[in-house]
Amino acid sequence: MSEAVADIGLIGLAVMGQNLILNMNDKGFTVCAFNRTVSKVDDFLANEAKGTKVIGAHSVAELCSKLKKPRKVILLVKAGDAVDNFIQQLLPHLEKGDLIIDGGNSHFPDTNRRCGELEQRGLLYVGAGVSGGEEGARHGPSLMPGGTTGAWPLIQEIFQKTAAKTEDGTPCCDWVGEGGSGHYVKMVHNGIEYGDMQIIAEAYNLLKDVLGLSYDEMANVFDEWNKTELDSFLIEITRDIFKFRDTDGKPLVEKIRDTAGQKGTGKWTAMSALDLGMPVTLIGEAVFARCLSSLKDERLAASKAIPAPTDLKFTGDKAAFIEDIRQACYAAKIISYAQGFMMLREAAKVHGWNLNYSGIAPMWKGGCIIRSAFLGDIAAAFNKNPNLANLLLDDFFLKAVLKAMPHYRRVVSQAVLLGVPVPALSTALAFFDGYRHARLPANLIQAQRDFFGAHTYELEEKPGNHIHTNWTGRGGRVSSTTYEI
């Protein structure tokens, strides 16, 4: 019988798993490592983990026997069947009160299901979003745990010591909520990441193709932007990408094929937004922009067949337009995060989660890909008003968006005139204009729906009372059943 000496076990010795183990070891915790390909355990102990307190196991049974009670096991394996398979392997070796943590990119409905199934067995389950990539895992990731509420006291010290820290020492980790909420918040984080990257890509397109800036000039612009409200990891690495030269001295980024990949979390976010009826338009457009980029052959053919507006050139003040673009990026970013938090609020209502809104933004402030100074302002908004319906209604963010709006409108107008695609910037602006309007033209849509399908409508003076009109005199009195998808 092995001696129970490990504080926590971890299954999955790919890059994230190895680095997270070494991180937890640095923070004083004894970790037991296991991998399906057992030879990787010995290789890890003989190399990366040599000289540490990390111990290994050569079977799931041995792993569980080496864990202090209540046992805590992190799974860092591929989402889907692999998670369910390891849970089944662990079950015979666990007791009531033990805890399984899924640190992969699982889809939140799977986490909801697993939570319920394991709670019925008396086990605790956590779905923890982990962000920050290889470097974050090694030196401090953003951790977003949610699941069985009683699990948090068991992992709080390990998670908060392992996580990244903000400038004031606050851990980028807090309890998110029940069920699959941790993985849901990670999914929305990734969706926002899609949006941030698309906003930056559109700014790059404008700087390069409209203003004709060189890569060195764009690197300088992004360096300056990083000293402003746009201070963030993505702005910083974009500056460094612009500076990077290939072996022939030319910018490497210019040689990269313009077809963006995706692994599904952005698509999941967009699909969930549609399921909830939430207008998370910027993330949706960011996903569609990647889809459009993948149609490379069709775009090449279309570029030859469809003429561009060559007679139009930018003739204004370059420096002023660079500032317009910066302000547009900032406003679009605010709108994107406002949409993301709208989505979180609606998901919490639908799934019965008590989400920690004021804690979510600080979780993203360090360690993760969307980390930025901007997130401190979001945390302050929710600390000031925990029931804030929308970030755009917070005094700080409303003032910032209104200040940026003239710049923003100039950018989108110029892009449309010059034929430069700015799907994320333009859809966020359209959302803002729609959100601020007390009356939208949807009344005509309702009239059309009732005209052709007897779908009924409500009158402004009698909301909740569904009416059908015989518009042509040839229709009947019977109307369709009223329901919302």
C-alpha cells in the first residue's frame, strides 16, 4: 500500500499539465503525476521534475493511494470522452467527499451533467477554466473554478497560490458559481478573446492598408497604445509580432497565410448567445470573420472578379486617424465586454447559478490571454453596483464610450467608404446604436409576421396582450400559438 503523501494528483502530462505541476510544486504542494502513456511519468520525473517534490504513479489505483484524504485529482486531458473515461477509472478508487477537477476546455453542458452524476455518488466535482497557455500554467494562470459548492474550501489554498496575481497581490482565481459555471465563464473568456483579436486585426488592416504604415511604424503605434487604456497582453504581443523579422529580414507576419484557425470555444460562445437570445454580436462576427478567412481560394477568385473602390483614397490627417482607430478599438472593447457580461447574467438566470460578477473580472486581470488594465475598471463597476444590468450603464464606461464615439464613427465611415472590412468594429457600433434607441423598427417586423403568418403582435399601450389582425380581409380570425424560442 502506497503512503498517502500528495496534496493533489494530476492526470495528463502534456505541456499544460507538466507546467501546472511544476507551478504547484514551487508553491509548496506535493503533486502526484500520472499519464495514460505511463512512460511519460518516468520521463517527466527524470527530466523536468528532477529535484522537485513531485512524485509519480503508474496506475490510477496507485495515484489515488498516494493522495491525502479527501483526495483531489485534476484532469488535464482532451475534452469529451477522455474526461468521462478517466472519471470511470477513478470511481472505484475514490470515497465520498473526494474531489475530481476537470481543468480542460470542456463544454459546460458536459460539466453540468458530470457535476450532477458525481454529486449523486457523494463525490465533489469542479469544472475549472484554465487560461494563460504554457507560460501561464508554469508561472501563474487565471483559474475559474465552479461546480459543487462544498469543493471550494478544499482547493482554495492550492488554486489561489498557484494562480497569477494582480499588482496588489490579489489571486486571479475565485469561486465562480455552481455546476458548469466555471467552464462557462472560461468559454465566454475565450469568446471575448476572439473579439479582442478581431478588433486588433481590423486596426492592423486600417493602419497598413488605409494609412500605409510600415511594420516598424505599426510597432511604435502599438507600443504607444499599450501605455493607454488599451494596455493589455494582446496589444503588447502584437507590437512584438510587428517587430519580428524572418531570416531574410522581412516581417514574418506578412508571410503568414491569412486563414485563421479555431478550436470551437468562440463558436460555442456564439451558439450559447443565440440559445439565450443575447445579442453578443461582436464575438459572433469575430467567429464569422475566421470562417470567411478560411475561404481563401474563393476570396482569391473574388478579388479578381469584383473591383475594389480604387478611386477613393484616405486624404486626411494620419496622426488624427491613428487616434481615431485607438479610440474605436477602446469603445468596441467596452461594448464587447458589456455583451459578454450580459450573456453571463442571462446564463446565470437560465441555469440557476449565483455568479461572482465582481470576482470574474479580477480573475481575468492576470495570467490569461485577455489580461489587461481595463479589467480593473470592470471589477470596480460591479463592486460599486453588484446588480449592474449592463457595463454601458456604468458612469465610467458610458463616459468613455461617449468620448470615443466621434472617433469611432469616423473610423467605421472611412472603412465603409474605402471598402475595408471592419466586421467587429461595425457590428459593435450597430449594437450600441440599437441599445440606446428607445424604439427600434421591430414593430414593422411584428406586423409582417402577423400579416403572413398570423403570429400576433402586442400594442405599446397593452404589452402582454397578443393581437391578430386580418390585414387583407381574406384571412381568418385564428392566429398562431405565441411562443419564444
